[in-house]
Amino acid sequence: LEQALTQAQADADAAQRQIVSLQAMLAAKQNELADLEQRMANTERELAALIKKRADLKATLDQMSAALEEARQRQAAADRRVADFRDMLTRFAKLIDAGKLKVSIIDGRMVLTLPMDILFASGKADLTKEGRDSLLEVGAGLATIAGREFQVEGHTDNVPIKTAKYPSNWELGAAR
């Protein structure tokens, strides 16, 4: 019996050592699991941050692409306006060289200006022959341009007038 008791005690001690060993291994594995879970949580946060950053970069890229396309369209429109301006200069080179026409860009619009002294004598509402010829030449040049709208403006003398026919520059301007 003593021998069986000693053997049982030895087995119990061995089992106790094995329990302590297994508990130590379990604790180590639990610590390892906790570390892995922490690393996984950190990795998931980093992944989420990277996904957000990627989405932000894509949005920025989309915005930049849209801005680039808009800039290209503005450049193309500017190139067309420059080509139109050069075309106008070519069409009206004779009038421009003769000082009968001025071509300029004002607020993004092309402006053709005929000097008043060519069109009208001071205080008069009748076109001069030179003015009529200049208007016909400008009109013929503009008539060849399809798909455009033109605005015609006229102004009166800067010299005050007061006659029976034109009591003020307003009436003279209206008559012109």
C-alpha cells in the first residue's frame, strides 16, 4: 500500500508539474494570442486608414482630372479665340492699315471699332461716303463668319450740340 501510495503521490506530483507546465504554456499562448489580436487590430486600423487615404487620393485625382479637362477646354477655347482674332486681323488688314478700323479684345469679346470721323461729320447724322464704304467692307467680312452673333453700338459726338434738328447729342446719336 505504501508503495502504491508513493507511486500515486509521484504520479500526482508529475501531474501537478504537468499542470503547472501546461498552465505556463497556456498563459504564454494566451499572451501570444493577445499580442496577435492587438497586432491584427492595429493592422485593421492601418488598413482602414490606407483605404480611406486611397479613397481620398482617388477623389483628389478625380478632381484634378476634371480640373485638367476644364483647363484643356479653356485652352482650346482660348486657342479658338486667338485664331478668330488672327482671322479678323487678316480679313480686315486693309481697313486696319488704312486706320479705318481697330480690332481689340475687351472683356473676352472681340471689338471692331470704326472711328466716328470716318463715319460721320461732326454734328451730322448722314454717313460719309468713306464711312459707308467702310461699313460695307466690314459687313461683307462679318457676313462670311457663320454661327456668330454681332452687337452693333453707336455713339454720338463728344462735342455738345444744340440745333433745331438735334436739340442735344442724344437726338443726334439716335439719328445716327
